[in-house]
Amino acid sequence: MAAKYIFFTGGVVSSLGKGIACSSLGLLLKSRGYKVTIVKLDPYINVDPGTMSPYQHGEVYVTNDGAETDLDLGHYERFIDTDMSQINNTTAGQIYNNVIQKERRGDYLGATVQVIPHITDEIKNHIKMVAEKTKADVVIVEIGGTVGDIESLPFLESLRQFRLQNKPEDTLVVHLTLVPFIAAAEELKTKPTQHSVMRLREIGIQADILLCRTDRKLDISTKEKIGLFCNVSSQAVKTALDVKTIYEVPIQYAESGFDDLVLERLQLPKNQLEISALREKINRYKKVDKQIEIAICGKYVDLLDAYKSIMESFIHAGMENDVKVSLKWINTETIEHDGLGDKLAGCSGILVPGGFGERGIEGKLSAIRYARENKIPFFGICLGLQCAAIEFARNVLGETKANSTEFDPNSPSPVIHLMEHQREISNKGGTMRLGSYPCKLKNGTRAFQAYGNDLIDERHRHRWEFNNSYRQRFEENGMIISGLSPDEKLVEMIELKDHPWFVGCQFHPELKSRLSKAHPLFREFVAAAIKFSSL
Ligand code: GLN
């Protein structure tokens, strides 16, 4: 079967949840037996978000094949439970880069290289290439940005051409828009939607389905009004209600008949929808009244998008442990300024997430020491493992100046250092240890217990590594090296012997937690925190 293509555009304002909308429709189509993939087209000029600050871009999501991508790819994987790869995200920067390289090679045979057709062809070819490589029945394409942005124009123009060049029943455009309720008038307002659909029509794109974000149900007369002004039938105006958890979105879509309509328009058989397990999971989770608090001691705590996958992993782990995990965000610089005080009081677990740079490190070390000495469940991810190693070297081994050479290049006790082959690298983009690597677990450890397996694969994004010359002293003093690369050259996991749950990993487990299956380390960390809370 030739692939079908569903394009998502966004209107009125950003942050309407286009990524969640694509993922939710993807989940429903997959539940009906279709092979689905999702591509994100980002209009910015950066080649990838790897070099962007979390303040600009939120979390950088890493795929198995080591691409640094938009955080929406995390939603795609979590919802449709399918691994994405580097082809699932491209940017204006990548597209232009490819075209410029071809131009330099002389591929265009003397032609003037232009946005139309060269850039637009490159975009369309990318979408077709994804369909071919993934052999998906349905390719969902999320066009980043908001209709009306100058940056998105080449992508939208490609969409116009794509429709022209493919059968009408093979492509579909869903426009996600906002229908705000204006309290003073006590009315839902349709004008912003009318205007954003008008902008689309001005550039030759007629949306097929309007997905309207609202905080209340759209009544039939509002739907008729939107339909009339926007040139679609009122049946194609769908309500996308605000919901409590993003994982309810697919259920709400199914109830509104959104996926039915999509299949009708694409002339695809309406196979039986299988989402009873999801419904059950969500209903059960909604009834959970037990709650625990876990502290996240990090740097970007005023920008929660920087820790998106960690937050979602706690929801998945909460679902499997019948508990609501409330996260207490602690900026570790505040620990440096005013001490620990009672900042961690009442927390049943402490997590130190990944990060870069020196800011807030000493505060992280204080939090880790507190977790180690008070036997509070601790989970260190990437930089979190590195800090746990520094803290252990300083306060257990007595190496008071222990550090990572990232923060103190001349440390006399460099427990975390650069591997030989990393030292020569000067380019910042895409030069870290990136993507999936195998790891061997030691029998009888917490890590082994969690995974129930001695060989795992996890995703990395870092430059610094544990310094092997400290391995023996760590082990002799109660820090177990529980995970190693198969050649035993790299320390991937550590854990404390005499502690209820103190685990650090060099990789990012949060990138592999799924709605259908929580990540084993998050599941076990939450289980340990529940135990601690009932002591
Ligand atoms: N800054 C550390 C490194 O590059 C940790 C990176 C991370 O936490 N992702 O090794």
C-alpha cells in the first residue's frame, strides 16, 4: 500500500500541543493496526537543537541512532511506542545545508538555485524518504511554528505542492487552532480561527479538518459558524478539549470521532480500535490518591520543558506503582546560597538530572550527600552519576578536591574526565557520545533487579566519563560498578551497597520510558520512594 500523509499545521498561538495532537492521532491509527511514523519539520536555521540552550528549546531529545532532535520526538515515541531516528526530525538548517552542498557539488547543472523549486523539492523528498525508509502506512508530518510565520513558508509551500502532486485521498491537512472563551462576553470566539485558516488559504492550502483547542465543548452552532467561514463541513470541526493528563488526549479524540473522520477522508478501512488497555490505565491512574514527593535538584527548574522526558517518565512510573509523583523543583544554586535547610524535608526521593556547566554543582553535591547519608532513595542521571561519583570521592574517599575536569580542568582528583579520543574535539555540534550503546549489568545489583536482564541498551548524550583509575577504590569502599560497556572500558552505572536505593547511570533512561511501559529504573526508583515514604 502506498503511504498516506497527514500534515498538521498550527494556528493563532504556539504551544497548542501540536506534538501531542500528532502523537495522539498516531496512537489511535496504530491501535487500528496501521504502521505509523511521525516527522517533525522545524523552521529554524540551526542544523539541530543540539547546540541550543534549553531556555530556547527545552530538552534535546536523542534517538537510538544518536540524532539530537526536537522534544516532540519524545512524545511520538512515548505515545506510539515506536523508535524514531534521525530522519524523523529535520530543520530548515538541514534542508538548506543539503541544498547548498548539492549546489557546491554541481548537482544543479548551472541552474539558479531557489527556494522554489530546490528547497521545496528537498523538503518533499525528505517526507517521501521517511515513508520509504520506515515503510509506514501513514506518515504524520508536524510542521513546526504557527501559520503566518515567515520561517514556515517554505514548508507550507511544500505542503501545497505535495497535495497537488499526490492523489487527493492520499493527503490530509489538519489545522490545530485555538477557540478562546472570553469571560467578559461569556462567549467562545471563532475569529482567531477564521483568520488563521484565511492565512492558510491565501497560500493555497485548504485545511480538511480543524482541531479546535478549547476549554469547553463546542456546540453545534459554533461548529457550523467555524465551518462556514473556514470552508469545511461542520463535521470536520473537532473539539480538542483541555484534559488533565496528555495521555487522555487520544481517548478524547476517539470519542470525538476524529480518527474515524481521518480514515474516511484517506479512504482507509476503519479497522477495530483497540484502546481498552489505555482507557483502563488512565481511569485507574485518575483514581489514585496516594502521593509522594520527589525532589529534582537541577539547574533549569524555571523551565520545565528542559526536563520533559523526566516528567513523563514519572507519570509512567506512577501509573505502574499506583501513586501520583509530585515533583519538587529545586534550583541547586539556592542550596549554595542558603544551605540545604529544610528544602529536602518531606521528599521521599532525590533525583539529580543531566546537565552541562559548573553552575549549581556544589548544591547538587550537598543534595547527594544528604541522600547518601540519610538513606533517601537517590537517582543520578548522566551529570547526576558524575556528581554522585564526585561526592563519594570527596566525602567517603577523602579526596577533598575531587571533581570533573569539566568544572576543574586541573583537579588533582579527576574522578570524571575526558576520554583520550574526546580531547581533540573542538566542534560543538553533534560531537558528544550520542545515541544507543549496550551496557552489561552485574548480577545481583539494583540495576540488574530493575531490568531483569544483564544486557541492556540505553541512550547517551555526554562527553565526560568515569575515570577508571578510581574504580577499585570506589568498589573497595562500597560503591558498586553495576553497569559497564561490553568491553568493560566505560563505567555506565554505579550504586551504593549499603543504601535502600542509590543508583546512578551515565545514560538517559528517561528517553526510553513509554506510556505502555514505564522505564524499569524509574519504576524501581518510585517503588523505593514509596517504601521510604511509609517508613
Ligand atoms: N556535562 C556532562 C558531560 O558532558 C553531563 C552531560 C549530561 O548530563 N547530559 O559529560
